[in-house]
Amino acid sequence: MTPKAIILQGAAAMMLVTGAFVYHVGAVWVDVREKKPGGDHVRLVVPAIIAPVAAMMVPKAKLQEAPAELQQWLPTIEAATDELSRCPDSVFVQVDSRKEHVKIAKSGDHLVIDVDDPGETVHVSFPIRAVAYTARQLARSAPPVAQRAGM
Amino acid sequence: MRKILSALTILVWLGGATAALAAERWVHVKVSETGEDGERVRVNIPLSLAEKILPTINAHKLHDGKVRVDEHDFKEVDLRALLDAVRTAQDNEYVTVESKHENVRVAKSGGFMLVKVRETPHPSKKEKETGAAPKVHTVDVKIPFTVVNALLSGEKDELDLLAGLRALGQYDNLELVTVNDEDSSVRVWIDTQNTAE
């Protein structure tokens, strides 16, 4: 087997493993479309693994600077995402008016947020597990709020 | 063969019964505003989610699933005394609080506490001109006494929301709150469906 073939096979295997891993963890989808003529259309797909990995790489000293409000709500976020993972698919919040439509729903293992107003449509979908992973990572790494207050 | 079929039938029935008992309870809120620009809001939350989240919230007057209630929140009405009066009253006997524009009736019926509020607002300028009667605002609340007792199971100046939610989980289908006024209607209920419609 030629070195070129070995490299190509290795690259293909790497892509396969990466794709399987990303599929397992899920991806964050963002789709924003402006309704005006010639408006922008932004579509973004980011592997959800980026969020918890980024949280692990943040120096602990920096986490002490995290807003107190975020640290206060971390247990709530963790509890909510854990329980949401167990819920069946459902529309949690739906707001409809003449000008705007907002929907927050669970679809599979994703939380989906859709907003439709006169200016634009926004679609955001992210794996619920990724939020839980990130929240746990931040909660484990950041010192308790009480300790911060005593510093 | 017949014994096997009977056993399978019993197993299927038991499985269904167990599933029904373990069915998730959902709290639904439906708000509908009238008018061309009226907004319609639908909220569907599994009770288990609320039970898991509530103890983690520590903000303002809400801590560990309990909310602190100050005396002035109910404008000199002794809520516990009122509820005790209803609890010890006979079924369908009302405790009534009347004022010029508001009529509040609290009663006990079939293990539920019923609260009916009828408020007649001051007539608007248009209503004064046309002589039309202002629309009466209505609030109807139906809460099982087991939930009321759970809410009041904490300290004197607090409501144990978490205990109340857990008590509410014993009911499959229950209409909790209905509010109607000239601009909007609000409905809060609990059932085992994950959709409001």
C-alpha cells in the first residue's frame, strides 16, 4: 500500500470517527434569515462538544470572575436540563400575536427555539445534553458563591 | 394455550395500569387576549420539571421551594384564619367577603377549596356615555385541600410551593384557575397530556 493511500485511509477513518462522535454529541444549529429584500441569511452548524470542551479549558481563576448571577443559576440549569432530557417531545412555550410568533420546544434530544417576527426568522437548536455537560463543568470548576463573597 | 393467553392479557392490563399510574402530570397555562393585537400564550410544563427546578431557585422571596409571604401581601386578610374557617365549615358553605366592587366567596366542596371572585370595575368613559354595564371580572380557583394543606405545611409566613406541587401530582385532571375579564382569559389546569389542545 502506498504512503498516499495510507494517509487517505487514515484521514477517511478520522473523519468517520469524528462524524460519529459529533453525531453522538449533537450539533448546535443556528439559522437566521432577514425578511427584507436582499436580507442576510446566516446558517451555522457547530458541534455541541465545543461548549463543554471550552468550559474545561477555561482557567479556574477566570471562572471566579463569572457573574454571580450565572453561578447562582447553575444548579437550576443543571436540574432543568437533566429533567428535560427525560421529558417527551413537547412544546413548552408558544406565544402567538399578530406580529410575532415564538416557540420553545423539545424535539428528540434537542431544545428548539423558533422566532418569527416582521424582521426576521430565527431558528436555534441545541442538544440538551450539551447544556447539562457545560453547566456541570462550570459548576465543578467555579468556587461556591459563598466562598467568593468571603474572599 | 388458553392459560398462556390469559396470562398475557393480565400482563398487558397490568402494564397499562402501571403506565397510567406513572403517567407524567403536566401543568398547562393558556392566556388569550382579545382584540386584533391580542396575544395568545400557551405554556406546558411537566410537573416533574417544576419539582426538580423549584428547590434550586434562591431568589428574592423564594428559597428551597418555599416562598415567604409578608403580612401586607394580603391587605390585612389573615389567610390562614380564612382557610381554617373554610376547612372546618360544612361542604358548600361559603365564607364571603364583600365590598362595593368585589365579592369573594370561599367554600369547601368535595375535598376542594373553591374561590370565586367577582369584581365589577368602575365603568369606563364610553360605558358611562352609552349606559352599558361594565363587564364583570371573574376569577374561579379550585384547589384540592390536600394541596392547600401542603402549601400551608411550612412556617406561618411562608407557602411551601414544592409540597403543594407534589400534592398536585396525585391528580390526573384538574381545572385549577380560570380568569376572565374584558381583555383576556386565563386558564390553568393539570392533566397527563403534553399538549394544551
